[in-house]
Amino acid sequence: MSKGVRSSYSLSLPRNTSTAMTNSSNNRLQQILSHATPRELNTANHETLPTFDELPMFKNHKGCAWQVWGPDDQLGTINLLTAEVVRKAASDEIKTGQTVSLNWPLNFPSKPMFRRRSPEILLIDNHDRGTRDDEIHINSQSGTQWDGMRHFGLIDYNIFYNNTHIDSIPGGSICVSDPNNINTSHKHLGIQNWANHGICGRGVFLDLVRYYTLGGNPLPYDPWTTHPITVKELEACAAHQGVKFRTGDILIIRVGFIKKFNEVTQQERDALGSKPETFAGIEQSDDMKRFLWNNHFAAIASDQPALERWPTPQGTPHMHQTLLALWGMPIGEMFDLEKLSEICGTTGRYTFFFSSWPLNIIGGCASPPNAAAFF
């Protein structure tokens, strides 16, 4: 349970929050928050959590969840991963002991997208001692990653999750030397909050690539071009696989980026880092927001570099703004799902115990996930 959750709730808006919300959503949310205890909200019951349309607006953004877990919350939708949710997921899903890593090697891609620094892994030979060290220099979002709450805010307002203004989060070097005296501004919304809690629960895998290419059919889209993945596609894939969602699931979607990366020439791979980014991904629609919120997923990840369709259509807000800034939902990108696809396709199991422990970086914006699936 987040330390920010209080024993009682009121509908007073966070500082500087717009009052632009419908009376119906205002009244319904007030009823939910005034009658539900923090434990009821954190046990992740569909009946106690508000629906997407019951959430208030912030300015022109629908579905603001800042009031759900309290004004001091640091976890967002990770609050849904309670001890009972994790226990049940482990009990239900770990049967054979088979495991699979969901992490691409830190070396890839060697020429990252979005103008990010190439990874550098330096092996240091200590000749006089017969030992070696290594030094690793990466952008935390150059490869497989969780986007954290400090990564993406509401662009027009410079506001991160829970109405945190960008000016309250210091930039530049974060120097921490005394573990008993860490500046609050360094810790606020940092990736260490998820690292200390863990992102563990039931993983639900929607393998769109396998779904579409069964029987030798071609994939009906190019993962490296702008293409929207719709709610209907996700629901159809889930129905085909026999998957039913439950609150606190970690949703993982295979769209095809890494599969294509493994199949093309090195010249084509290297070109990705020097041309405008275009990728398939989930659509930026209210229907998609309803699907993700109303199913109450704790986190979402895919094998694509941006999760959402990229670039966004002109005039359409980024889905990152809703997921990270309004909900505090972790966004996983460039997860290596190729081996997972083989196992799920062979066994017919598309749910598993998911475990991820991000790097414990105080004030970090993002992190490699250190993620694995357990069957």
C-alpha cells in the first residue's frame, strides 16, 4: 500500500487542478472515494475503483486518476499489485518452473532511436591483479525499458503525475551521499519507488504477431511504420487465446518490432537511429483509455519502441500523457518477447507470473526492467 493513501477521502482537487469535470463524474467519484477505505481501493476491486468515465478531467485531458490513491502517492497503478494480488498470481501461474527473460541485451539497439546515446560497455583489465571490471554507460531508455513517472508529463502544462510541476523536480546531476538525509525533491516520483515495491503479478500476453500470422498469413501491418493497434484487435486476440483479464494484470503486447529487427540487414537496423521514427502501436483514443483503465491493468509493455502509434496524429495527445502523468502506469518498451511467444504458442498458456525489479536509482526517469516470466 502506498504511504500516501489516507484513511479518508475528500474531493478537494490537487493544487492548480482544473475544475473542468462533469457533474456526473464528480458526484460518482465522490461517492466512491468517500465510501471506500484505502484497503478496499488497493485490493483492486472492479466495483470500488472508478471507471474511466467517472474520473475527472484535468484541463482538456480526460481520465485524471490523481485522487484515487491520495495526493502524496508515488506508485500510481502499481498500487494494484497488493500482497494478495501477487500471492494469487504466483500460486495460480507458477506450475512447471520454466522461466524466460524478457530483456533485450543492453547492447541493442546499437544505434538507439529518439536521438539517445549508444550503449557503451567497457571491460577494464586490471593487469596487476589478474581481475577485470566493467563500466556500463547507457541511456536508461535506449533499449528494453520501463518509462517512469519523471519521463513524460502533460506537455502543455509541464506537470507530471499527481500535479507535480516540472520545476519542483531538479534537473542535472543527482548527488546522494547520505542515505539518512536524501532531499525529498530527489525522491519524488523517482523510479526507485517502483524498484522498492517491485512490479510483480500476473502477466497477460497478447501475441498479435502469432494471432495474425497463423496458417501462414502475412502480418497485416509493418511494425516499423505508423499503424494503430485498436481495442477490437486486442480483444479479438485475447478471445482467440482464451485470455480473461483481471484487476492488477500486467499487459504485454507483441506487435513485431524485435522480430523484424532480427530479420533485416545491419544497414537497415542502423538506419533506424538516423531517420524520423515511425512505429506501430496502440491507438491514442478514448476507447483505448477506457479499455486500459477499466480493466485496471497495473502496467503495460510491448516490444515496440514507443508502445503507442508513432508519431501521434496531429492534434492528438500522446498516450504517454494519460498513462504516466494522469495514472502513473508504467510503460514498458522494447521488451524481447520472441522466446515468450514460442513458449506460449507451444504450451497454449498466455498467462504467467511476471517479475520485474527496475534499477534502484533515486530520482530516475526510467530503467531497464530486469523482467522475467515464470510458468
